Amino acid sequence: MEERSDSKGQDHEEIAELRARAEAGDRNAGGRLGELLARNGDREGALRQWAHTYGDTASTTRRLAEVLAQRGELAAAVQVWRFSDDVWQNPAGFHTEYMATLDPEDRLEEDDPEDWAFMEREQLVNLLARWGDDAAIAELRALAEGGEWLAARKLRELGL
């Protein structure tokens, strides 16, 4: 039990240090602060921190996390930012470790920020369409009409 309280004390000290560094503009500290807040159960604080730290460079991530949070899916919203932080946003983060967990053929597919941005955008449009967002449904229809078979399949799944 004592070990846990020491760990919590260390987390509080680290949170204070990371918060000061993040406020001074250290993006890596901001990313780690979001991760630590999430790990300690402050999902909303983590979401605010990641949005503040990366929101200007990861607008789709920010929008996807916001939509999930608005729908009450805080765990999923945290996962969106956590993945973005670990893999793409934080240069001192866990990108190399994450890539090492993948099979070689998956590694080739995953290691392209443009692909990640596309997949994230696709996830956002699909979620919004599922929730009845007219603009997202129109975007799916335009993609389907342009020959995008995944968009056509999604429209069929949604009964549209």
C-alpha cells in the first residue's frame, strides 16, 4: 500500500513538472502530461492537454476525439489522442517501440503519416455518418459515386 502512495506522489510531482514545461511550450512534455493524466484517471484533463498540445497540428485527431467525447465515449477519445501522441505527434514518444511490435508487412503500411491521417479522417466520417451527420453522409456518397468501394459498403451498412 505504501508503494502505491509513493507512486501517486511521484506522479503528482511529475505532473507538476510536466505541466510547467508544457506551459513553457515543450510539446513533448505536453504529450507525456496527457498520457500521465489519462493513466491517473483524469480522462477529461488528458483530452484537454492533448488538444492544447497538438490541436493545431492534428486537427482530424482533435475533431475525432471531440466527437467521441461529446458522445460520452471518453475512453475511445483518450485512445485516439494516445495513439496519435505515441505514434505520430511526440518525436520523443514511442513511435519506434510501436513500430517494432508490428509484422514487417504491417510496418510498411503503418509508417506513413499521410496514411494515418487518411485512416483517421475515414474513421471520423464513418462515425459521424453513423450518428446521422448530413455532411458526413454526403461525403460518403460522393466517395461512393467516385468509385470508392469502402464508402459504398459503409453506406449499405448504414442502410443509406
